[in-house]
Amino acid sequence: MPIIIPDRSVNIYQIYHKPELKVHLDPAFIPFDHCDFTAQNPELSAAWREWPILRNFGLQRAQEDNAEVWGFVSYKWAEKTQVPGQKFVDFIRANPDNDVWFMEPRYMPFNPFVNSWIQGDMFHPGISKIVNSVMSINGHKANFRHIPMPLCYYNFFAGTEKFWSTFLSIIDKLIDTCQKDEALNKLVFETSANHGNDASVPYFIFLVERMFPTVITLSGLNYLGLKYHTNDFLVDPKNCIEVVDSYIK
């Protein structure tokens, strides 16, 4: 039986952007009301999704709350993981010698992906070409598809200040690189990544989502995943690889 560290301040904030979504919140998490921002900034919210929370509002809230470990999860936590929130909080407290903790999906009946960029190309064809064209991490300027990484989706993670400062600085670099190039800016922030039936979601948030396992793999952080089962990869996405190729030569 692992020893639980009860005095570590673990704050997992659960985001909801419409009042009616509060019914989906887990009692182990802290409600994070994003309704006003979403209503007042519909275009930015569609393109950037949870990023303003992770980068600005949420970071400030975690610091005000004196959290030692913090993270931000969506209202779809229960739907996606089928894991009670308290189990994740206890998992963090029981394994204190890490910089970041996350939910690690194990696909049934098998795991076909070496990393989330390969999985990303299945859902959003061409996404790995985007990241390979703009990013290097700790000198790693390579085809990220070839680097084994743990799997993690949906921003289901929490970390210490060491993790967050590393992660945020790398995403800031990605944003800055893309915004300095007109074609990349249009591709990343305006072009649909064919997310299910929602054509309004551009590539940006899916890049951020997959940068998480990339950063923890290449940045020397200590990490640990809590495994759970899911089978949501059997999707037949529209092929948008030609859209990416038209912007990245």
C-alpha cells in the first residue's frame, strides 16, 4: 500500500465554459468558471480553447491558491477516463518524487501508437509535419514521430512549478514562431484540423495537446502516468494532409 502524502497542496481545476456543464464536474476537483471569457471572446475561445486558462488565468489562480501541484482538466473527465477524480489526486500524493503526473490511456485491445504525433496524424493528418517544421527542444530538431513517448490527451495532467515553467515557455516559443510566419499563422490558428464534426477547431490546440508528452520526454522532467483504458481512436477522419502541404514546403 503506497504512503499518501496528505500535506501536499494538489489543486486540480475542472474547466466549464457553459453554466449547464457544471453537472459534469467531479467533487474531487476545483470548479473553474470560464463562462464569461468564452461568451465574451467566442472566436478566441474556438481557436485557443483551454490555452488562455493554462497560460494566464489558471496560472494566476494556482499561484494565489499556493498550490504545489496544479492542473486543469475539462468537464469531460468522467466521460473520457471513467476514473474518479480522487483516484488521480491520491495517485499524485502517493508518488511525490515527480515533476508531473498524467493520465496515460491504454488502448483496447492493443496500443498501435509509438507516440501522440503518430496518433495525431491519424486524427488530424499532417500535424506532425507542422511541429517538425517549427520546433526543437533541448537541441532535438528531428522527426518527432520517431521518438517513443508516453501517451496523454485532453490535458489530463498536473505538475509542479518546474514542469509548468518549462512547458509554458516551450509553447510560447511555438506560438511566437508560428505568428512570425504568415503562412504558418494561418495554418495553425485559422485552418480546420477536422476535429470530428466541428470544422471550427484549428490545429493549434491539438499541437499543444501533443506537446505535453514531447516536452516531458525531452526536457529531463520526472513523470509518472496513471493508466486507464479507452478505445476512441477508431475514427475515419477527412484527409487534410494536402492542406498542410500547401502551407509547409
